[in-house]
Amino acid sequence: MKDLNILFAGFGGQGVLFAGKVAAYAGLIENKEISWLPSYGPEMRGGTANCSVCISDNPIGSPLVTNPNVLVVMNLPSLDKFIDTVEPGGTVIIDSALIHKKVERTDLNVHYVPSSSLAEENGLKGLSNMILVGKLFHEVCAAPGDYQFSTPETLDQALQKCIPPRKAGMLDFNRKAISLGAQA
């Protein structure tokens, strides 16, 4: 497997760190080397938030993703800040319900997913992040390529691991969100 360096970015409160945690746990369950490094402003909710996730077959030298091969972005300031750091040939997944700007780079695989709208329309308010995770896994793990580090079963196990017991009732909603994202 080629090293997968994912950057999840958005505002605090959008579930950016949780999305990264689910991806990291999926790699961990598959016995990959992983790192998960959250970063957020002091205001947390409404402030900037991003999360570096590295998944590899080899030991990881640095947990900080400075040149992601996958960028999952949930707000315009994050798109503007990180789009030029994505490796040529990388994948970018954008919440197009909140970001109306188009990516000008032609050397990237860009997917526009109206995840905030899809979440609202399907009774999944607050789960736009998981719709984007579904799209990420569909494009990265289900598609032929060098980044297949997880199966749908492993992703579900990771989701179960990351949802705390007090929110166990949210598991099926998260599953539905991931499924919507995979179909988007």
C-alpha cells in the first residue's frame, strides 16, 4: 500500500476530528501504521479545525500532513488554505453545499459532494462529515489503486469503536450517512 496522507479540514463543530478518527481507526484495525493529529483554534466550535491522518505499511516519520494526497474540506477558508498543498494526482473531496468555489487545479481528482444538504434532506443533520467519509472510502478504498487500506466491514468496526457508548443510538445514522456518501 502506498502511504496515505489525509487532511480533514473545516470549522470546529463540523466533526472534522471525528471523521479523521474513524479513518485512523479503520487503518489501525487493518494492522496499518497510523497517526491521527488534531489541530484546532482556541474557539473550537466555529473556529478552524483540521486533522492529519497518516496510514502506512511502514513506520510513520511525522504525524503532520503538509502535502496530503487526500484533502477532505468542509469550508471555504480551509479550501483556500490547503488546496495548493495537495500532491499532484491527489484527491479532493469538497462539501459543495457550503463551498461554491471550483478548484482551478487540473492535476487533482476533485469530487463535489453537497454533503450538508444531503445530511439535512435525509434527517442526518450534523453528519455531513460522515457523508464525506463515505465518499472518501468509496473513492480511495473501493476504487482500484494503491490506497486500499480498509474494507466496508473494517470501516463499520472503526465507526463502532469511535462512537462513545452514550451516543450508541447514533450508530445507524452514521452508517446511513456513510452509505449516502459512497453513493454520492
